[in-house]
Amino acid sequence: MFYSLLFGEHKSKINMPRNLQDVYNISEIFLSFQQTNYLIVLLDFCLIFIFIQTFCIPGSACLVIVAGRIFGVYFGLFIVLICSTIGSTNCYYVSKLFGRPIIFYFFKDKYEDFAKKIEENRNVFLYLLSLRIMPICPNMFVNIFSPLINVKVIDFVIATFIGIIPICTSLIYLGYTLENVDLTSGNFVGYDIMIVLFILSFLSLLPTFMRKREERKAMKNI
């Protein structure tokens, strides 16, 4: 499959997606292979996803949409959650082993801001969870900064797996309905997607409420 994507008849269609039409074209290529090589497509998709997550390569959001198109909502979400968590954890360890000099050279200010906010939060897990659900800080920085300030890997893994569920669910659902979307109109957000996004947005506020509650309890105990 890799050879066909890079050098075969589909080579001209493989590029960095710039819009939903490009994402749709890529999903069509995966579907054409999937009809006769389902396990190979599944394995290749997982390897590609984990690779780009491990080395902070742009494009994971597009692959999540593709997953909804080729694997469906439930299995697609399961695959994306597992691969994204594995890739982010790989990035955590790569940064822990090799990232300190690079991060301090290019992202010292951002690292110091992140470290300060971690220190200010009594419950590190809830803070990481809120960052995953509402990515105020880009996920790449969460991945590479966390090991350098001694965030426990178990907190990192669980917060990542749970925290990415809302955004991944919305993108998976978009991919699942992509075939019925008018890609030329630019109006691709239907009422069903809006309802899903509204529910997920409400759920995304829960970690913030829980963190505030923990802070109030801590203040009362002082």
C-alpha cells in the first residue's frame, strides 16, 4: 500500500490536505484498498497515525476524519484513541530522552510558562485533562513539556485518552457523514453535527468545574 500511495496511480492525490475535499480524496484512496486488503489498511493507518503523533507531524486531525470515513464511528473512534494515546506517549518518552536541549533552545519561554502553570495547579491530572479537552496549549507542547517537569506518565496517559474523546468524536462523526456533505458549498456543519458538538462542549467544561472545586476545597483547608 505504501508503494502505491507514494509511487503508483494515486501519487498525485497524496498531499497535505488543505480542505475537506482533499480529506475526502484521501479517504477514497484508503477505501479502494480496504475492499481487498482490510487488515493491511488498518495496520498502515495505525502506523501512520502513531508515527505522526510521535514526531509531532501535522495532519492528525485529517486522519481522524479519514478514520470516521473508512472505519465508522465506533471502531474509528476506538482506533484513533488508542493510536493517539500511543503516539503521544511515544512523544513523551522521546522528549524525555532527547528533547531537553532542543526545547530549551527553541521553546524556553513556552516551557517556563507551562511549568509555572503546572506548579500552580494542585491537581496535575485535572489540569492536563482540561488542556486535552480544551487545547489552549497545543497538544504538541503538552507532549514534549510534560516529561521535563516530571508529570507522571500514568497521569499523562489517562488524561490524554479521556481528554481527546470530545474532539475526536466530533471529527470522527464528521468523517462518517463526509459522503453526504456538500463539499463545494462550504456549509458542511449540519444540525446533527451541531448537536454533537454542543453536547461535547458541555462535557468539556466538567474538568474545569472539578478543578475549581478542588481549589476551593484546598482554600478552605488552609
